[in-house]
Amino acid sequence: MDRKLVFATLLFFVFIAAFIFVMINSELKNFSYLRATYPKLSEDVYNLRRSSMYIWGIRLFLSFLLPYIFLVSKFSQRISVLVGEKHGLFLSGLFYGIIIFGIIFLVNLPLNFYSGFYLRHKFGLTDQSILRWLELNLKSFLVNDIVTSLFLWFPYLLLFHMPNNWYMVLGVIGIPVIIFLVFISPFVIDPFFNDYHPMEEGSLKDGIQILLEEAGIEDANIFVVDKSKDTKTMNAYVTGIFSAKRIVLWDTTINNLTEDEVISITAHEIGHYVKGHIWKGIIAGVVGLFVLLYLIHVSASWVLDSSRGEFGFKNIYNYASLPIFLILLNLLLLLGQPVSNTLSRYFEREADLYEISITKDRQSAVTAMEKLYESSLGVPKTSQIFNFWYRTHPDLEDRIKFYLDTPFEEIGGK
């Protein structure tokens, strides 16, 4: 193995370990600020935050360590040879993907159980049964990993026939695929995990319908999802495009907030539609996809050439190279988090402004957000570096200040 690759590998894992340490330490130090500023904050908030950060650090390190072990142990090559001896490109890719992704899934399963089941029960965030938890994890494996394995043959076909331009072709094909997935997600993917039903007739639906008409998107559907069987936390979101666009409210949100607070939250989600955030997000995602694929193309070739056959294979179009792509993908996504999350926080700020501007109800916006954080035992303020790197939404402290102090914007010429 080339010395430069050995040095880069050591430097890489030192960087990841240091990154995890700095991030966790910054959050633990932030507890001093929280205790001084929010003296009534429950001790459960701190305990959950601490445990969640430790789990995050372990999970992040494993996302790089496991693929690296697959490479240096030549396990990836052995699996590639095993599944490729008597099968064609499609079946070889399917079997290889199931084995590799299955191992990763099983290794992470105890962490998922601890963070997604044990901790959430310990701190009273869910009444979910163990069978329901297992069901959701298995469904997630089917949707994410098995489906990926089904299509693993295609990028490797491009790698074989177009070694210098595969990333461009894959990026172009990715554009309609992304749009299609956004369109079909509300009909196919979402109902696979939970039950959705149209909101019942009543004053709440009437109030939301008035907002939709004012916003000019009266064709958007309003759905309620049965999240109460999985969590006691609250949320709402927008999804879909064209005739598939819908606003989805968790049943926990409707059950635990006042009608004005629910309308306020819904106004925020409507703001995402009015401001074009879904389409802007798709455009940003497409641009990011091209950048990501190009950087992976350049980096993967260098890693393989520098390995000098130490991984057991010499061709990038060998399925055994998948761990290289996983490591690079995880690294580039990690480094790109500040960019994507800065854009996300900007979108959220625009939706917050739309929310208070169309409802003219600052107080409901504040109390609804406070209750959302209380229900999830969320911290009202994170450390600066965590906020910069990982926060997709502004902190509660910042949002309340924004709700109370920001002048309304004009809506519909009013």
C-alpha cells in the first residue's frame, strides 16, 4: 500500500476522532450556559442529550470503520468473488449488497435499540412496543438497503463502460429519479411505515383551509399520521409535489396543542410551499449530487491506485470497491453538512416569518414551539459548532426571539 494512502488513512481516523471529541465536548460545555439561563430545565434533558451525543459519536465512527475493515481484511473481495462466480451482474450486485448492508445493519442494530427504544422509554418519550420498533427497523432496511441492492448493478455498469464519465451520466439520470421519488413518496414510501388519513371535518380543518386559500395552494391535501403509536413527541411537515403535495400533521401534535397552535405550525409548513422550498431543495440536491459524484470519482480512483492491490482487487468496477464509495460518500456528506444545513436553516427562517405574518399570532407560534421542544426533551440552545454543523432548524431560543421581534412581511399584497 502506498505510504501516502497509509498516512492519509491515519490522518483521516485521527480527524474523525478529534471531530467527535470536539463536538461532544462543545455540547457538554454548553450545559453550563443552559443551567445558568434555564434553571428550570429538567435534568432529563441533560441526561438524554449526553447519551444521544455519545451514541452519535459511536455511530459516526462506525460508519467509517466498518467499510475500512471490509477493505483491509479483503472481506469485501471475498464476498464479491463468492456472489459473482455463477451469477450475472444484477444478481451479483443484489447478493453482495444484501450481505454488506445486512452486516452494517446488524452491527448498528444494538445502537438503534439503545437510542431508539431504550432511551426513549427511559425518558418517557414513547410507549412503542418492541415488535413495532423491530417492524420499523426491518422496513427501513428493506426500503433503504434492499432497494439500493436491487439497483447496485447500474452504477457499476456505468463504471465498467464509462470509467471517465460515469458520474456525469449517473448525475443526469438522478435528476428525474429525485423528482419522481419526491412525487411518489407520499403514496408509496410514507404509508409503508405509518397510516395516513385525511383530516376530519371541523373548525381546525376549516381554519387550515382558509390559510391554504390565502396562500393560493388550496389543492394541497391535509393528512394526519398515527405517530402516537411510535412517539409522544410532536411534529408536522410538508411533502410531495404537483398533485401529491400534502401537509402532514402528527396526531400527537393535534392532541397536545391548542387549535391556534396547530394552525400556527401548519402556517409554517404552508410557508415552505409558498416560498418554493421543495423545488429549491430539489435543485440544491441535484447540484450537490453532481459535485458529490465528481469528488467521489476523483477520490475513489486515487484510493484504489494507491492501495496497490492490498484490498484484493484492482478494478473500480468490481463490487468489492463498494466500501471505498461508502467511506468517501460518508466523508463528503459530513463535510457538506454545514452547507446543506445553512440552506435548511435559511428555509426554516423564511417559513417562520411567513407563519407569523399570515396568522398575525406571535404568541401561538412561541407556545407551540416551546411545547414541541418540551415533548422531545430538546435543548433550547446548542453549542455554536454543533449548530453550524448539524442543526437543520434554528434553536428554540433563536426562534422565540425571531417570532417576537421580527416585523411582519407583506402577504398577498396585504
